[in-house]
Amino acid sequence: MSKHNRFPASWSVRGFVLGGGSLFLSTLLAGPATAAAPSAAAALGLKPVQDDVEYEQVESGDVEKCEVQDIERDDWSGWEVLAEDGTLLRRFADTNGDKKVDLWCYFQYGVEVYRDVDANFNGKADQYRWMGTGGTRWGIDENEDGQIDRWKMISAEETTRELVHALSTADGNRFVSLLASPKELQSAGLDGERLEGLIKKASRAASNFKKFAANQRAIGRNAEWIQFAAATPGIVPADEAGVKKDVMAYENAVAMYESDGKSGQMLVGTVIRIDDAWKLIDLPVLADSGEPIAQSNGVFFTPGGLSSSLSTGSSAGNSQTQELVSALESVDSKMVSESNPKALAQLNEQRADIVEDLISAAETDAERETWTRQLVDTVSVATQSGTYPGGLKRLKALAASFRDSKSGQTDAMRAYTEYQLIGTEYIARQTEDADFAENQVWWLEQLTEFADRYPRAPETAAAKLQLALSKEFEDKETEALKFYREVATDFRGTEAAERAAGAVRRLESEGKEVDLEGRTVQGKAFRLSALRGRPVVLHYWATWCEPCKNDMKLLRGLQARYQRAGLQIVGVNIDNQRNEAEGFLKTNALPWIHLYEDGGLEGSPLAKQFGVQTLPTTMLIDSKGRLVDHNIGAAELDDAIEKLLK
């Protein structure tokens, strides 16, 4: 090793010192004339400051087999710890030449997943970064106490993960770090009443979090975040009232979690992007028993999200409407801090009553339909969250009244209401002693009857896609194809139809040549047919998909094993934002082609070409470009490729 990459001979390891709530390796000037690298045991004994880092651990019996080496870089000095097989485990570096370690790096499968950073070079970590397969979080610890005070970078998925952890530990500081501050909201381009309304929401959320966390029972101490779910994010344009520059946000975002062996969903609501961080603006909606939740009112894209935006609507001159809107905001404010189940049920009943009054006071058909949809959503969400025991009965009565031709409701509104009713009742049926298989049968029967009753309703496309997907899972591809074809034909011109047509193409292409056209993450044109002559694994993934990341570990091994056979791996990223894929790939050793097109799972042209609806989806293609398997598990690839090459 070159001498200039080593610590100066006058350095030695003095030992361990406390800093930032964890152990830090400290290299200080000392008297000995020879350099003293730390032992493997000492270096591997160090732990990250943050406690939720997944990194490679070494069994005690294997520690002596590890090796400590000098860092091979001209601009850094320090040490790296390698496993017996040469896999990189740790790196401790001095990056500014002051003879003190200021970077503590931890690896998983040879890929850096986390680092503690001493950015001001005072001996204590003040920044914490996750990277590679560990994610994209970048936390700032301004007072160096080991607690993250604000997020410089965090994805929407990771924000909801942090929220689950904050609730599981009732950690108010952790929650507040996720909230958009007044300064951040202003820097995002918000102004006037919009800004004031969001600041009030966030302020109330911060004040009420401790009580909310103490009273909720759904998320236990050992709860684990599972997945993020949301529709495509939207843009609030800069020319809208109270918006000085484009604002990007998710509405009705949901965090899926598991607690005490039970799965649940938490309605996170609106998540807004501010620079490289996605921030919350309110407390989540969460049932005590952890029942799943579907959707609620948004702040930016749903009428009624903020009273300030409502007041600028077409009913601005209607004093009755204004009074009702004020009453609605008052109820919403009370619901944020209310934890008593009986009181919450009464507030939900009251809210539904007010929205019904707003429907009656509406002056146009468009307003009437908007408030009607909100009534359906209000009752549906409250019922699914377990805070409105009488909600299902009310929703059924509402749907029944809409079926009456004298109700004045359009077919579109009737279909929307009945579709929401099916989803709400399905979730309500998921009790502890429920028969899951029986409920699945009921749900699929209801979707089928709905599709027959409203063959042209937009919701029918979604229902049939769900029916088709369920048939795929059951390996009943003939029945799945029937539903996909109907959506592709009956809803031509819609995104649902494009996805359905792609699914038909995928299911019917086994044994046939296939092609995929798009652009790489770097923007270069790509065609799958350019890889003819070599077997290809096509892997659809996203940074929020944990199973996808597990697949990547297997794919790296397959790439090495079948390198001589010419195996090519092509990744297709389905994140909503290109920078999420770019950031992941910069810090993750995935040396194969990765494609990206805007639109996410529902809108990306790359997902539509093969009708991909779930992740991960992996396809195997032979050297002649023929599809071998349209949805193969990563664990099955080794045997399948071996068979293919014989």
C-alpha cells in the first residue's frame, strides 16, 4: 500500500470516546513513532449513532479472520475493515487532514448503507446519512446530542417510515423533525392564507402529538413500517392563489405497517416536497385497532382541504355556505386532538351532517357533486378507521338513496358511491375472527356485480384490473386475460386501458419475442432488442420497495455467476421522481442498465408496456429475445437460467 494513504507515523489509536450517544473511534496525536491501526475487534465493536441501521455484523468466531487495511485514496487517510473474503465491512476516515476520524462508514454486502459524519470536525457526529440499499435519508443534528433535529434529505416513503417509528416510541422530537416548519413552508413558495392555514395545521399537530401517541393503540412498541402507498404526486402551479412557485405534494398518502403480528394502514394525508425533503403538515389518521384506511380529504387537490381555499370557491357569496365551511373547520380542529372513541364517533357524525347541509346549500351541479363526493369520502374513511361505528350503515343508506331515480344524482355519482361502499364494507369485515378466504370471495363477487351494473363507469376499469390481478395470483391466466381485454377495449384512451393492454401483451408473450423501448436513468435511448444473443433478466423496482432491494442482492450474485454466459440484467425503476432513482444508484453497486420514465407505477410508459401493477415484477428472456417467464421470483431465477443455458 502507498505510504501517502496511511495515517502519519506519529498517530495512534487512543481508544473509544463517547460522542453523540454512541461510540466513536478517535485518532489523536500521541507520542509513539509508529502508526497503530485499530484491531479488527475494536473497529467492529463500534456502532452507528442512529439505532435503525441495518449493516453487516460479524460472528464473534469470525472477527479474527477480518483484516484492517489502510484506505487506498489520495485525499483521505484512515482504515478499512475487510471480511475474510475481501468484502468491505467498515471505513473510518480523516477527510480533512487534521489527524482525526470524521467519517464512520458501515457496509452491507459490500455496499455502504450508512455513515456518521463530523462535518465541523470537532470530534462529534452532527450528520447522519443513509445510502445504497439503506435509503436516502440525510439528518442534521445541530446540537450534536445524537438526535436528528431536521432532515436535509428524506423521501416520502422514508418520511412515513419515520412517522411509524415516532408513534411506536411516542417520540415527539422525531415527529416534529418530520413536520414542515413555517420557514420551510414559506421557502416552498406558499403565501397568504394558504401559508397561514398550513402553519396552523403543523403547529396543532406538534402540540397534540404527545397526547395522540399516548392514546393510540394500533402501533405498538415493536411496530415495523412495511410500505408507502399513494397516487401520483401533483403540482400546485405557481399562478394559483397563495402559491408563488410550483409546489409538489402527495395527497392521501398511506403508510402500511405491522404491529404485534397484525397488519394495518395509517392515513398520513398530505406530504409536501420542500427542496430534497418530503414533509408532513398534520397528524395521521389512525384507528385504535389498526384497521386499514383508504382515503380522506387532501389539502391541495381536494375541495374542502382548507377553509381558506374553500372560501374562494364559487359559493363565496353564499353566507350559508361560509357558515357551514367554518363549522366544518371547527369540527376538523376538534378531531385532531380528540382521542375518546365515543366523542370521535359523534364528531364524525356531525361532520357528515354538515357536509350534507353543504350539498343542500350548493348553488351549482358541480359544487353539489364535489360536496357529495366529500360526504362519501368522509363517511368511508371514518368507517374504515374505526372512528365512526355507524358509518357503514349511513354509507349504505346513502348509496340506496342514490339508486332512487328521484335523488337527482348522476350515474357517475351512484357508481362512485357504490364502489367506495364495496371497499369500505370489505375492510369492515376484516375482524379478528373473520374468514379471510370467505371475505375475498365476497369482495371479488361484489366487484364483479359492480362491473356488470356499471359497465362504463371509471371505477369499473379499476375494479376489473383488480379482478384480473387476483386471477393472476391464482394462476388463472385465461380469466385474467378476459378482464384485461375488457378494460383495454371498453376504456380505450385511458391509462387503465394502456395498463390492461400491456398486461395482455405480457401474459400472451411467453415463447414469443418481446421488446421494450425507453430511456435510461441518464436519459439515453434504449431498446431491449439490442441485447439479442444474450439472456436477459428484466427487473421492475422502486426505492420504496423493500422486496425489490432484497432481489437486487440475488441479482448481483447471478450477474457474477453467469457473466461468461453473457447474462444481462435490465432494471426498470418505477419511482415517481427521477432523482430518487438517481440518488439510489449513485450509492448502490448495481452495475447494469437501469431505465426510467416519469409516471410511477400507474403512469410510467415502461410499466404500461407490460401492464406491471405490482413490485417487484421480474421477467426472464432468452438469448433470442423470447419471453421465458412473465413473472418469476428472484429465488427461482438461478435454476431457470441454468436450465435455459443447457
